[in-house]
Amino acid sequence: MKTALITGASRGLGAALAEALAPHAHIVAVARTVGGLEELDDRIRAKGGQATLAPMDITVPEAMQQLCRGIHDRWGRLDIWIHTAIHAGPLAPAPHLSDKDFDKSVAVNIKATQRLISYVQPLLGETGCAVFLDDDRAGEKFFGHYGATKAAQIALARSWQAESRRTGPRIEILSPPPMPTAVRARFFPGENRDALTDIHDAAATLCPAILAD
């Protein structure tokens, strides 16, 4: 069975992807929210799958090093890494962006991603797959925190993708449809959520690209 690491697995699309992949892989679920991880574990086990819960903060380098060392010691490699962890800073005009929120956006969306790429790449080897989720808000009004740092994250992933095209691992940058997640609710509080794609349907649509050999 494959082993899949999902960073940001306690809720939203990360949790839905963990459930969708559970029949095909042992899930290593990372998030700060212990309760969300435990609920995810219950759902996975109810369907006959297995998960290892890792309640950790991805911005702490020592925690991520420990996590990757643990994966190496237990399985020797990693088949899939899906990076869904994100910080969505409050919407605000560019001249009024909070330093605290911008710094956190940089720490979670860019710096932690850069570190994780360096830690996870040896585990993925030539045949593994890393997955990033695009959300093109760069340049939209009031999206300075999120748009700028999400764009930087995807730019980093695209560089890795180009560098790894011949040698592996395989890097997938996928664009999920609009979904009724907590992050989107913060951005669009008055939106009609009935018109959005269910997270489980979105996960099912994305899985074939993730599992492709």
C-alpha cells in the first residue's frame, strides 16, 4: 500500500483528500487541530482505512524534520505528499495590510513550503508525487496577504516541477473548483454556498491525477 502525507489534513479539501485516498494509501495526517485529526481518523477507520496522526505546526522546522525522519524510519519512503496547509490573512487594502498577518502568511504559505520541499524530496525519490493546489487570487483587490503568498508558493512549486520533469519526483499543480470551505467563507461571507462544489466531489475529481503512475 502507498503512503500519503497530507499537510493541512484536519478539515476542508485536505481532509476530503485524506478520506478519498485512504483506500489506496496509509494516510499520514498533519495539522495543528487535534480534534479535527481525531475526527478524520474515525472516518477513515470506519471505512477500513488506516491513518497516522501528526498534530504538528508546519512552521516549526524541528517538528517537520522529526516527522520526515519518522516516515523514513517506518516506511523508508513516501509515495504521495499533498500540501493543503494555508494561512488566509484577513482581506484588506494593500496600504493597510497587518504586519502580523503578512508575516504569518509568509511563514506558513512560503517559508514552510520551501522547508517541506527540501525535507520531503528525498522521501519521494524519483517515483513519488507532490501535489500543490493553485488558487489564483494574486492581484485581486483586498487579497494582498493571501494572493501574494499563495502566488509565491505556487511559483516555488512550478520551479520544482520544471527541475524534476526528467528525474522525478512528479509534481502536480491542480486547480480545484470553488468549494464551501472555511477559508472561502472568510473571503466571501455572503456567498450562496449551495452553488459551490462539495469538497468530497472535488477530492474524487482530483484523485486520478494524484494516483496516476
